Amino acid sequence: MQFDFNPRPGMTLRGNSALPVGVERLSHGVLVKAKVSLSLLCSFAVAAVLGVSSFAYAEEPYFPFTDAMPSPVAPSVPSIVSPVVSSNAPVVEREDRTIMAEFRVLSRRLFGFANLSGISVFDAIGSADAVKKAQRISALCEKIDERYRSLGWSRSPCSNLPWTYDRVSEKGYPLVYWDYSALNWGKAEPPPDESTVVLGGVHPDENTPIHLAFRFAEALHKDASLYAQRRVVVAPIVNPDGFFMFPARRTNANGIDLNRNFGTRDWWASANRWWKQRRNSDPRHFPGAAPETEEGTRFQVDLLSRYEPDKVVSIHAPLGFLDYDGPGDNKRQNLSEFEKEARDLAYVVSRNSNNYRVLDFQFYPGSLGNYAGNERAIPTVTLELTSTNPRFADKYWREFFPGLRAAVKYEFKRSILVRHETLSLQTSQQQGTCCQN
């Protein structure tokens, strides 16, 4: 390269370059070190940004095997972040800035990518991650279609639905779900008044519930009026590993029953004892060596923690009844208003499903009903279809779609009622304390 200028006093010319006298003695090795130092500086800057990301997510659940962070909307970066300022950098309001926005702005400032059509290092990383996730979901849907054909069903709606995932199964299949409020609720709008979580495929040898859950997700996708002013989160196949085995089996790839692996308060004292005494150590019902060891269990726990549903519907087969778990369960009289409204959920589903019978079973150690309904006061209905025969799948859809729709529409604001019940209990305790003397 030829430089066209006259050297100033105190500079000497060497070849085609002009260097100050004090610098001309620098060796090529020192220049290389300077380049390495610049590279390290950039690396430290990126690490600092990633540190900010970790700080911002400090209160989120830990997802050790995820491809992406769990929150569908990234939280704002704390105001302590003070990125390098450049006059050419795009202006982003701090209160509206998300972590990904910080990534983009800082990478442009650090690496000089401000003029490349808005593309940054982290844009590229995010795009690659999105492509990878889309490919894995597509591959999952292809395998589901294959399994559908083996059951004599037509092609599944899986590939036509807008899934996402945060966790993968023990065999690497995405644990897909979708939040159906995200289709018609903007970030600036208030959250829906009520939320419902619908689960299918916990026990994949019960294949008819998987078909019903996928069909319900498809119906929600086609008709937003089904969940107007509400949030519905559908996870149609909680245990894909068991579904893709031949034959499909109840447990996951580790041989653990996901509906006995929840970390309920009685798990350590009772889960394995009940399994040995009441199930004669049947491998199909093995609860595991410890609670919440399985990805499918953690996945369900994550959904309950993130969306804080007002009610849960879990679809199973083939016992042929509705089992209610939650406030007021196994209680025959003196129910509070909260308990009455919670229990009515099961009867609403029943009345809209040809008066399907409702039963009250006891809580099982490590089960979803115990974890969500009993310990967290989330009204939980287990819909047990009458058969796992795949020939009845369409029949069940016609019979139980009205019940699922009614469950979503059922007006039950758990958070408000829980606060009301807590205040009532505190008031009665205070009155009792003051009058015991």
C-alpha cells in the first residue's frame, strides 16, 4: 500500500511507511501482540455483555439442557449497563431495550457493523439458533407423521402449528408447546385474565390423548375466538421418547413414569414405597431414584411456574372418567366459595362431554394432580378417555372438544380467589386468637 504524504520532523521513512523515530524500532512481534490485545479486548467486551445477560436472567428457572432461554419475551437489561458510546451508533431507549437489543447495539459499536443493514454478530447467532430450532421441530413433526400413519391416522397437524421449545427429551426430541395468547396479545397490552395449560402424551402408550391434544391445538390456531381474553398453553406430547418406541410405552427413555416424578412433599417418604407395595414394583410405574430428574417432568414444572395457570387439563386413557385434583378435593361439606368454584371446573367439562362421570381419587406421590392441584391449589382435571384404541380417536375429538373448550372458557381467576381465601383465613385466625382468652 502506498501512502501519499510528507513525513513530519521526527519521522523517518522505511519502505512505503512512515513511522515516528520512537516507534520505528518496534518489531513485527510487538505489532502482533498489539493485534492480539485488541482481539482480547473485544473478547472481554463480549464476555461482559454475556455477563449482563446472565445477570438479567438470574431470577429465571435454570434450564441445563435448553437451546434457548425460557422466557418468550426477554426482560429489560438493568440500568447499570453503560456500553461504549459512539456517535455513529443507533439510539435505543434504555427502558425499552431488551437483552438482544443490547447485544446488537454493543456488537455494532465494538466491531463496526453499524452500516451492514442492521446485522450484528448476535443477529447472526440468533438467526442460526432459530434455524436450528425450526429444523428440529420439523424433524419432530415428520416422525410424528410416521407414527400417525402406523396408527392408521391421517397426517398430523404438527407441521402446521407454531411450536417453540426450551427443553429437549432424553433422546433429544424438542418438548414443544405454544402459548395461544401470543397470537393476539401485544407486549404493551395487559396479560389475559385467565390461563389454562393443556397437556397430552405424558404416557405415550395412551395414544388417543396425543391425537386429542394435537387436534385441540389445531382448533385454537384456526379460531382465536376460542381463547379471546384468555391464555391457553398446549403441550401435546410431553414424552416423545416413549411415543417413538415400538411399541409405544408409558415411561420415558430412562424408564421413568413422568406422572410419578414430580417433587411433591411426600415423594421421598412415599413414592418408591407405594410403587413397591401398590404396584408390585411394576416398571411401567417406576417414579425414579429422585424427584424431578427427568426432562419431561421439568418441562411441565417450567410451564406451571412460567404461566401460573388458573387451571390445568391433562389428557390420559383408558380409565374412562374425569378425576379432579385441587382445592376442595375429597371434601364433602363446608366448602369455601373458592373450593366450590375450583371443583365446578370438573363438572363443567363433564356437562359439555355428555355428562362424563366425575370421580375423586386420592393424591398419588409424585403425580401432577398432587403437585399442581393439592400443593399449589391449581384446579387440575385429568381427562381419562375410555380407550387407547386409535380407531376411536376421531370419536373422542367430537365428544370431548366441547368439554375442552368449556374448560378454557370457564371463568375462574385463581390468583384473586387465593388472595381472598388467604385474607379470610388470616382474619378468622386473628379473631380466634383474640378471643381464646
